[in-house]
Amino acid sequence: MNQMLPQNWLTDTTINKKRLMGRTGIFPCIGAAAYLNGILKVVTDPGDRNSALLDLLKREKDISGCILATPIEPQLNEADEIMLWVKKKKIVAICFGALNPSLKHRNKLVSLLQKNGIRIFCLHLDDQVSELDRRYWVWASEGRSYIHLKISLTADGMVVPIPGQRARLAGKESGKRIHRLRGIYDGLLIGGVTVRQDNPQMTYRGGEDLPQPRKIILSRVGKFDQNLTAFKGEPPLICSEENLLVLTKYLAKQNITSILVEGGWQVYKAFIDQQVFDEVSLIWTKGLGNPKSLKLPGRLPYGCYKKIGEDIWEIIQWPANRAGRLSPQNKYV
């Protein structure tokens, strides 16, 4: 197999990953590549309704005799079309970096293609491939939305100064990064208290051509003033479910594959206490707390640090192949 594919074939299929994030829906933001005698001929991205592999077979004319490669096995519902196009284009073989993480689709397409005489290679690089699109992997493997907690902190570790009084903690450059995150996540979740007190817009305003995230409000009390800014445009989805694992599985069935959680404190505490999260961005700012400020709920392991403008971002991630669980090996702060 090494003679037919170059060692960097996974890199070839993810060359457009940054551009694809936020645009691929229920398909992973990874591509598919065609190789002839070990040399890359073409790379395609996933389409609006197709995986990258099926899009490659449909779009590219001059791939006869090629080996196709894509990191993740596509879903079973594309099997008939893939078989048709593989035979029509006279494809030599197909290589998958990993089987589909969903039990519903795992190894189903591979088995079907093999039964129909199509040469298949699966390299079982689950740990490596799962990190190429963490959000898709968690959604497909665990049947729940990928959860990213975005928490702005004062320099002394406090969350949001005075309840009910809006304050811009993060700096200008952090603000741009926050909007970029909103643009690549399917959903934006905020607690009902924060919505009523701060009246946030809950929109992506980053300037790029990215879809708006689905607005989600977590609240025990479902009544809201319809004049609140969050209710302009597409109405938000109001959820009262206190079991967050149940909630994220419900949202996953609505094809909300990933959610950015932006507060408030009680919402952060619920996700951390129930350990239903996969990634945390702690934004350490220059401001200081006050007597009414609240400390960061729960305990988290140390992360990786990056300076963004005036702020320090601390990124904490768990392996997507074993996401959302704190292990005993982690050191807590």
C-alpha cells in the first residue's frame, strides 16, 4: 500500500480544512484524493449533499486507473452511488484512514464494496483521523453534539463581573476569534438568565461567508420577552432538559453536530459537573474581579496557551476518540 500512496496522503485530503469548517454540515471537513502511480492527481472537498469521496467520483472525469483515498469511510446510504461510479470510472482501489465512527455505518460500506469486488484498504488510524475533524467524530461516534465551552476570565480567575451588568472582558482580537468560532459551530448555547439580563444578539458577525449558528437557550423557565435581540430572525430553540447528555443527544438528532457554549456561570457549572464537554477555551483577560464575581466552577486540567491580542487563551482538549471524560491522569488546577 505504501508504494501506491505517498506518506503524506492524509495531509493532501485536509489541505482545505480551515476553509471548509462551518460549511460541511453532517459531513466531515476533510477531502478525498486521487492518485496515479503514487502521484497526486486531484483533491476534492465534500459537497452540500455528498461526502468528499462521492463528490470526487461524480465531478472528476480523468481518474480512470487511480487509487482513491479519504480519511473516513462514508455513510452506508452512499454505497449504491459509490459502487456505480467506481465501476464506471474504473477505479483500482479505495483507501480509508479509518472506518466510520458511527456504529450504524461502521464497516458497512467497506463490506459492501468488498462483496462487489472492489479492492479496499483500511488503515485503522482512528486516533489520528479522529483529530482531523473532532466535532464530526464525536457526533458520529457518541451520537451527541460536540461541546466547546468558551469562558472569559478576569486575571484573578473570575467569571463575568457583576450579574446583570454587561462587560466586555475579552479584547478586540479575542472578539474576532470568538466570532470565527461562532461561524464554524452549528449551535450557540446560552443560559436563560444571561439572555434576559445581557440581551445578547447570539449571532456570527465575523465578516466571512459562514452560516449563522442555531441559537439555543437553556432555561428552566420557558417564557421570554419576544422583543429580546435573540428572538430577531430565526427564533431560538429553548431547552429545559437538565440532563445535558440527553440534551446533546437530542440536539445531535437535529443535525446540530457541534455547540459553542458561552455562559453564564450556572450553565458552565452544569456542563463541567456533568462532564459533558470536549473542549474548553479559557480567555484570560487583564481585568480583575469584584466582590460579586464568581470563580470558575469545577476543576480543569492545564491546557495549551496562546496569546491573542491583549489576552491569553488557554485551550483544553480531550482526544476526540475518547472525548468528554476527565481521566485520573489529568492534573487539576
